[in-house]
Amino acid sequence: QVQLVESGGGLVQAGASLRLSCVGYERTLSRYTMGWFRQAPGKEREFVAAISRSDENAEYADSVKGRFTISRDNAKNTVYLQMNSLKPEDTAVYSCATSLFPYARRDGYGYWGQGTQVTVSS
């Protein structure tokens, strides 16, 4: 019932910044809490960040606190992940997802996008 399309990934050097976008189609994203996840080759998918549907709170993985910022623009039906001070260990496919929970959380997500590749060189 909702399509999610991520963009903004690329190959950058350590210390650089990227802004990922997650655009929703068919349905408004304002009804969902939104999360960002990442998965590196051979590793499990891990939680990165989440923002509540009311845009009142956010949650971050310890590994990205102080470097990444999640935000949303309901008028554009888009969720962003601003990534600063990127490290090689940030290399992964980043995906966004929806949750019906009204607050930011690390699990309980339903719809998923296909992801965008982020590669950080040393």
C-alpha cells in the first residue's frame, strides 16, 4: 500500500557527508513512524535511526549518534538521513521502512524500500 524509494547514496571518502532521501508513494508517510536501517555484505541488518510520525522524537543507534540526523518533510512526503563524518564502517545498503507505532523505535517495521548503496573509502 506504500512504496518507498531511497536515493542519495554514493562513494565518498572518510569524513565526507551524504544526505539520503526516502520518498513515499501512493500513501502519505505522515501516518507512519519512519526508520532507517543498513546492511553490510555478510552481516545482519541493523537499526540506524527512527523518527516518530508526529516528528516529536527520534532514536539513534549508538554507532551514529552525533554524526547522523534523521528528519522528515511531510509536505514532500520524504524522510531524510543526514550523514556526517562518514567512516568506512558506515559502508552498507541503507533502507527506509514504515512503522505503525506512534513513537520512534528499533523494531516493528512493515513496508521497506529497496535501499541505496553507501560506500565510504578510507
